[in-house]
Amino acid sequence: MSKELVHYRQLERRLWMTRWRRAGQGSAEEDGILDEMENIWLNLTEDERALLRLEGPRCWPTDSLSLPPDLAEALPASAPTQWAYEGFRSAAEAILSEDAA
């Protein structure tokens, strides 16, 4: 997922929250978010645009009980950080050493 698509997803959530807080009433904040979304849209790949078109709008709360788009899916997946086994070559060696103590 490109950083532009991640940013677009974050803007979707901000727009949803803005619309929800204002009960669907327009605002300068909403206009600014939409302008930023439009600028990001121009930088998305054609595949990313196609994906967004298939999903349809995700930033239109239909009632006060609806949930915003999930921000977790907008975040890039990061590789897990390897734990440093101070003084040991592996987790197994550290565990065996602790068991022996």
C-alpha cells in the first residue's frame, strides 16, 4: 500500500468523524479535508483508484450509531521487531538458560 493510499484512508476517517460530529452539516473543516483528498487522489495509482471506486464511499455516516472506517487497515504493515537476546544467540537459548537457573 502506497503512502498516498495510507494518507487517503486517514483522510477518509477524518472526514467521517467531521461529518459525524457535525451531524452531516457542511463545514470549512470538511471542505479542507475534501480538497486534501482530491489532491491525494491525483497521486494514487490507477489500481488504487480502481480499488477505491469498487469499495464505494466510506465516509458517509448514515446514522449516529454507525462506526467510522477502520484506521488499522489504513496503516502500513510493518515487520515485527526482533527482540534482542542480550548475551544469547536465540530465544530458545535464553529460555533454556533461565530454566537451568
